[in-house]
Amino acid sequence: MTVAKVVIKGIEGKRNEKVNAPAHEISVETNVVIKKIQRLKADPGEAALIDLDLETHYKPDLGSLKVSVQVLYHGDGGKVMTEKDQLIPQTAAEIHSLVLRGAPILAAIGIARELNLPMPINFPRVEIKKVEKK
């Protein structure tokens, strides 16, 4: 299965100036929201044109980010969608992975930086523990 093309259609970002919260009280929620799926015929197999948004919301309401994306996905001779016009799990997983490690998340990180908002993804915290000598 192959992602043939990814196009960023739009980027939105806003920061609410009146909210002031300590860093440990801020939570970040980032989701991929599929807006529209269009089945396409391909030779061989099938393809899909998927419109989706990468949305980030902060609590308290510091602001929000949205990256609108269109993905052309080719099944390489296999199925991409179910009979009910939903993405099969493997297709959905590949598209979500692409969005969360490719250009859409990088665009969201850049906008967050410009708006002085926390990163739209949570990185693991690194703690250094002191080793006691015996």
C-alpha cells in the first residue's frame, strides 16, 4: 500500500492572550479527524482521496491549531476501503502514522512555535536519577 501524495490545504492557529497557566497544568490533545473519503478506481486495485484535519486543543484554552490535509492513497492492487466506504484498519493506521510523523505534524510544530504555544505532541520526559555508590 502506498501514499501517493500528501497536500497541506490549509493551516490555522490562534493564541488566546488572556490565559496564563503554569506549564504543569497545561494538557495538549492532538487528534486526526477524517472529514471526507472518496473511493477512486486505480489500475490495479483501488485508491482513496482522503480529506482530514490534524487538530490540537489546549486546556486551559491557550489556543488551537489545525492543519488541513488531503491524502491520495493507492492500494497497490489491494482493497483500501470496506463495502460501507470506510477505510480498512491497515489503511487508516498508515494514514494516521503518516500525519503524525510527516509534514502535517511538522507544520503544526512550526505554527505552535510561532504562536508560543506548547508542542502539539507530547514528548516523553527524561528524568536523571542519581546512582548511589555502595
